[in-house]
Amino acid sequence: MIETRKGMVLPVVVLFALLMGAFIATMSPMGRSTRTRIQNLNKNQGCFFVAQAAYAKLMAEIHRVSWQNRSFATAPYREIGQTILNGDYDLHVENTPGAPDFHMDIYIRSRFSERTQLYFWRVLYRSDLLDISNRHLIIHHAKIRDDEFPATDGREFAAKIDKLLAIRNNNEETGNDLSRKIRTKTNIQDILNIIKSPDPDATNTDEFKTRVAQINTPVIQIPPIEFPSANSEEADTVLVPTPPPDPANPENPSLPAAIPPSAMPPAATQYDPSETLSAAESRDSNFDAYVEEVTRKHMELMETIPVGTYQDNPIVFQEMSKLATLVDVIEGVARGAHDAFDPLSKLAELAGATQSVHSKSIYETALADFSEKADSVEQIYVECMNLIGSIYSNMKIQKPSEPLKPLPPPLPGGD
């Protein structure tokens, strides 16, 4: 018995070592992923703070002198590689092309810890001697692509902003006009006519498809019921009028004519959402693997390429910036796809149990929303893998030979 116990020590020790190795192998990628996300968040926030500091510095300089003596009064003003808040920035500010006086366009490209981001402001300067605290009104602010930083002037990008603001102003005027018209109406049909609500029967096209189930309920005609007078001997009897005789059923006029079998409607097909739900579950199970693989490949790439070498190659620098952005985005997109998948199981169960048009419509709407988010995750994953391969090729570095994770088949009935 003692020798038997001695023989169990070695297997127990080996099993415990294997379990500890599996635990470490599981927790290590999770720790690296969390660390990478925190680093990316820190880099993005650092770029944003650098850009905001540069913007505040420019506003202070404009506020210090009169508008007529501003640095970009006659030509665009630029600053390249200015250091601030442990980062640096490039600045381009100019009078808004084609706009009245007191309008300016500001481009600030900030860099922090090998992360680059470009921000744009369109600002209106209000010259008011009585109120100096509110002179700068931001008309439009956005984070834009790095390649849109002006080489000489920003006329091309300013035209895009002009078009965007024109659409916004037109929508505002249209909304105000509709609001004034609707305010005087109380009938729902009149309101629908004012906002030009589409006809449900005419919107089943490729450009616009309504997912709301349309149920036509016939108007039921209730025959009048004659009640006897209070002095009638049959005061407790309700008199129901006799229906007129039916020519199709002369034998028993009180019963409607029988419907022939040929006129009976065909039996409805049983709706089974299990196939589409199974396909959606298969796609949902791959999202975490996509995020982990993209994160791991990105870290391997950063460890393989020597620090400070890819900045001299503009193509690789642009690809690295785009890849860093996609790595930041894919986790949030995958989380949104998970959230869209969560209610599908209950909705599919409800649609299969009730077989109602309304339940089916709700399930298919939720399924289409999940499919759209799943397509986004898979597209970002494929784009990240292609970018990583292109960076290895452009840097002439041997890429680790690992196959691309196959994408699951699309949902049945999808586009």
C-alpha cells in the first residue's frame, strides 16, 4: 500500500505542472491584450492632449494681438515639429478659403509615443470689445485622415467642409420648416403627409426595404341589436335580427355556405429560425479569436521592426498608422457585434414558438443588425492581416508563416 502511494506522487506532480502551464498559457495572452489596450488608450489620449494644447496656444496668440495683426493674415502660417507635453505637433492655420473675414481653418497633426493623429477646426473669431471671454466659436471640429494635412493650402479639404456645412444648414432649415407646419396639426395622417412618409406598399425596393410587418385587419361590421321596450312582455329576451337568406345555401339560411376545398387558402409554411441562428452563433464565436490574433500579430510586428526605422518610409509609416487605428477599433466593433448577438436566441425562440409575423419581423431585424456588425468585424480583421503582410513585404522582413484564420460562411439568405 505504501509503494502504491509512492507511485502516485510523480503523476500528480506532472498533472499539476501541466495545469499550471495551461493556466499561464491562457492568462499570458489576456494580460498582453489588456496591456496593449491600455497603451493604445494612453497614446490616443496623449495625441489628443497634445493637439488641444497646441490649439490653446494658437488661440492665446490670436487673443494676444488684434485680428488684423494675426500671423496668418496674408498667407498660411505653419509650425513643424514643435514640442509640447512630451510630444510634438505640426500646425497649419489659414483664413478659410472663400469665406468672409474672421473665419479660420486650423490643422494640427499631433504625435505622441509613435502615434500620429490629425485634427481639424473651423473657427469663427468674434470681435467684441465688451465680451472677450467668448471670441472663438468652433463651427466644426473633426479628427481626419493624416494624408489630409495641407501641403501648401487647404482649399481642397475646405471645399469638403463647405459642402458638409451647407448640407447641415439646409437640413436645419428644412427641419424648422417642417416643425412649424406640424405644430398646427393634430391629425396623424396630416403629419405623415407633411413629412412625406413613404407608402409601405411602395418601399419594398433594393434602395429601401421596410422591415416592419404590415398587417391588414378587415373592418368588422357588427349588426345592430334590437332591445325590447321596458313594457314588453319579452323584456328579458334579446331580439337578434334574422340574417337574410343565402342563395348559395337555401336549405339552412341561418348558416353560411360551406367554402369549397379549392377556395381554401394554402397552409402556411412553418417558420424555423434555427438555421440562421446557428450560422450567427458560428460567426459570433470567432470574434474574440480575431481580436486576439490581430493584437498578437501587431505586437509581433512591433517587436520585429527596429524602433525608428519605418518613419523614413512614407508607405510603411502610413500603413503602420492605419494598422494602429484598426487595432484600436476592432475590439469595440467586436463588442458591439457580441451585444447584437445576445438577444437573438430569445427572439428566435419566440418567433418559432408563436409563428407570428410580428415576432418574425423583430427577429429578422435583429439578425440583419448582427450580420452588419459581423461583416464589419471580419472586414477589419482581413484588412489588418493584409496590412501586416504588406508591411513585412515593404520592410523586406521575413513574415512568420501562419495561415489566415478562415472566415465563417455568411448567414443563409444574406446578401
